[in-house]
Amino acid sequence: MRRPSVSFVIPMFNEEENIDHAIDAAVEALMKYTDDYEIIIVDDASTDASPMLVARRSAENPRIRVIRHEKNRKLGGALKTGFAATTKDLVLYMDADLPFDPDVLGRAIRAMQVTGADVIAGYRHDRTIEGPRRAIYSYVYNALIGVLFGWPHRDINFSFKLLKREGSSSSPRDR
């Protein structure tokens, strides 16, 4: 079975403390689970040294692409830009502070293959480590999303999302 290609999107705003480690972890996982990958880092108008660190890394590895916003567009804008730039079969999004181990990519790809799902979304087992206020806020927000959209989920804001780039064969474009 052919291993799917993967686009790995990392939004970045002032991540000089995290970005090198995030790139290292992403490359390690990608090399383990795919033969064809790209890492798209969206620099959302960083003002620290992170753009220089990423420029150095992209010069060393042509599979790392950088897109820079001149004006900060916040997380949603950075993700929109990153997702629009993807070219591979699957798209994985991860924050630069490594909220999960990118090595779970292998299990997520396998889950996608076994179930035929178009999206695999991870979640945190324990939200209480972020403090009681954040845990309550997250619980209420997730419950509201469930009521409004009738969509079963556990942690809508968690950054682990593995998606098929082109969607399923039932999309309007394929009809």
C-alpha cells in the first residue's frame, strides 16, 4: 500500500523558544510515516527571532516552506493561509509549542485508512492541568458546539487535526 503524502502546517507567532524543536519533531515523524511531505510554516508577523530560525531551517531542508504575513491575522488567518498552501494527500496541523507528540501521525494515518474517515481529530484526556477556569470554559464551549451543530467531539480547539486535502468522493466538486 502506498504511503500517503503529508502537508504539515505550523502557524507561528513569536515562537523562537519552540520552533526549532517543533520542526525537528515534525521532520522525525514525517520521515517515519511518509515518503513525500512538506512542512508549511505560516509566520504571522512575528517580531522575535523565529523568522530567522525558520529561514535557516528552510534553507537546509527544501521541504520546509515559509509563508509570511506582514500583518498579524491571528490563528484563524494563519491556518487559512497554511491550509490553502498545502499540496499533499493529507494535512496535519500542529501548534509550535507541541501540544502533542507528532509521532501519533502513524496511528492517525492508520485510523484514517481503517475507518475511511476524512478527518481524524485528537483530544486531550485531562483538561484540568490547564487550571479549573480553563477546564470549565472548554467544557462549556465544547458543549455549545455539540448543541449547535450536533457534531460528536470532545475537544474542538485541540490542534491535532489530520484531514484529507481533497475531501471524500461525495464532495460537490467530484460529482
